[in-house]
Amino acid sequence: MHMTGVDKSRIVGHRGCGNLAPGSTMAAFEKAAEIGLMWVEFDVRLTADGHLVIANKDDLFDVSGENVEVSQSTLRDLQGINVA
């Protein structure tokens, strides 16, 4: 996706670049940077052991295919989840 001639300084990538990669993932943030977006929006959630993680929803099924809830998981649990 090319945005030639567009003033990207006023465009905010929703959940990174969520239409071109799974939202709120490193792939989405990297895609936003690749196309030159200066700003991204994302949600932050708290894990069961008190860590902050980026996740659009508490339930990670949409991005991982697994029934995992951020609020019920430890950071260590979540580090093993593939969200690509």
C-alpha cells in the first residue's frame, strides 16, 4: 500500500496498521512504520500478574485462534502465544 502525496502526519494507524496485519501486533506496528505513519493507536491491558501488554481485547482468539484471556494469564503465559 502506497500513500504517495498524502499528508501522513495527521493519519493515525488504528491498532497499528490493522487492515494490513493482525491488529495490535508487532507486524501491524511495523507495517504502519513501513508505509510512513507517524502515529498509531492501541489498547493496553493488565495481565493477572500485573504486567501491561498491548491487546485490542481481553480475549485473544481473534489474533491467535486460542481461547486465552489477557486478564487471566501471566506475562509468561502470553509470551508463548502466536499472534501473527
